[in-house]
Amino acid sequence: MKPNMKHGIFLAILAAALYAINAPFSKLLLPFLPSTMMAGFLYIGAGLGMILIFLIRRIRRQPEAESRLIREELPYTIAMVLLDIAAPIFLLFGLTMTTAANVSLLNNFEIVATAIIALVIFREAISPRLWLGILFVTASCALLSFEDISSLHFNTESLFVILACICWGFENNCTRKLSSKDPLQIVIVKGVFSGIGSITIAFICGERIRYLWTIPVVLLLGFVAYGLSIYFYVYAQRILGAARTSAYYGVAPFIGVFISLLVFLEIPGAAFVAALILMILGAWLSSQDKPLRISFRKTRHKSCLP
């Protein structure tokens, strides 16, 4: 294997591991900081971290080789920011009511949402392999979303996570329209404006900062789980290509699951294990698909946040 290829694989897995810490550690912090406020500071942390990297580049006088965003791309930029405000708020609402492990798995519904939106709205081609992957992911989400299969009682917490994934599905397609531009600029715009929007909504809704120590902690989490994850993902994609990078990045939800199990000592039931198997199959099939050229998290983050 060529050294350049090894470097790309390392960056893709590093991006996945960094994003995977989001759900379990956000759940730990939620009792101390309201969900909408936390969503805002997570994005602000990503934006501020990328601004710091930008300033370091300037100090070192590194040449700028990336294209800048232009006025014609403003509609996609605004949509990207608004969707990045809504998605992590929905995700954190879900986290307040369900396990971090469940949320980590349900996050893979983003693959389904992104693919369907790409097909219906952006007219992307979807292969039979991807449709099969979508089927497995959907079945896994259904297992996690119903408290009792016999009574088909849908739980609200899963709905919030799925709504977050739908928002990110739209956001992924908008961000794809900007993917040829400077990744650093994209993350700064997403982080700063999405963060300010979320914090404004939080204050309007009456949320307040009760513990000042939570702010630097959440900013650091946002910088790592959102900012650095997106940053490394984009550069891995340039080395490996979209399909191969998404294959390696597909380990993120499963890293999140195992971190959650270690942190919270959650004992998964039979339905969870079955959902995990279906999700692994679905994520693998979806990430191996080549005709659909979509960056699933975070040109974003594949984006944010969440």
C-alpha cells in the first residue's frame, strides 16, 4: 500500500473516531447545559477552532490554494447553516431521552436521508447496492425506534434523532454543492453562524448557562467532534475519493456505540444487537456504493454537528 494511501486511511478513521465521541460525551454534559445552548456552543467550538487554524496558517504564511465561496453559492450556504442549527438541536433532544448507544446507531439514518434526498431532489443515480444498504439501515432504525414490536409503540426520542438525520441529509446535499471550495472556510461559516443561531434560539426559549465551567468543555468537544472531524474527513476524501473515504468513515457510529457502552455501562438487549448487525450491513453496503458520489458526513462535516 502506498504511503499516501495509508495517510488517507488514517485521516478517514481519525475523522470517524473524533466524531464518535460526540454522542456519549454530549450526554454526559446535558444535565449541566440545556440542549439548544449546547448545540450552539458545539458549533461555535468548531468554528473558533478552525479560525485558530486559519490564523496559524496566516502566521506561517502558507499559500492559499483553495477556492473561496462566491455570491452565487449564497442560497446553499444559508440552507447549510439553517439546517445545521436544527439538526443538532433535534439530536440533543433525543439524547436527553434515550441511550447514547441508540443515538450512535440511529445516526446512520443520515445515509438513508441523504440518498433519498439526492435521488428525489438532486437527481442523483442510486445503484441496487445502495438501495439494499438503505433497506438494512431502515430496518435497523425501525428496531431501535419502537419500544415494543408487538404493540408498535413509537418512541419520541428516536423520532428526534431521525429528524436530525433528515436535516443533515438535506445539509449534506447543500454542502456537496460547495465541496470544491475551501474546507476550512466552510467549517468556519458552518460553525460560527450555526452556533450563533442556536444560542440565540436558546436564549429566546429561556435557556440559561447555569455552570460556567461547561462552556470551555463544550467548546473543546465541538472543536474536536465537529471541527477537526470535518477537517480531516475532507482531506481524506481528496486522497481516497468519496466512496472509499465513506467506507472507512462508516465505523464512526460503531465507535460511538462502544464508547457509550464503556462510559454508561449500558447493557444492550437482543433488539439492539440485531439492530447493530443490520446497521453494520447497511452502512457497509451504502459506503461501498460507487455510482452515488455523495460525501455523507461532513464535506461536513459529511457536516455539523450534530
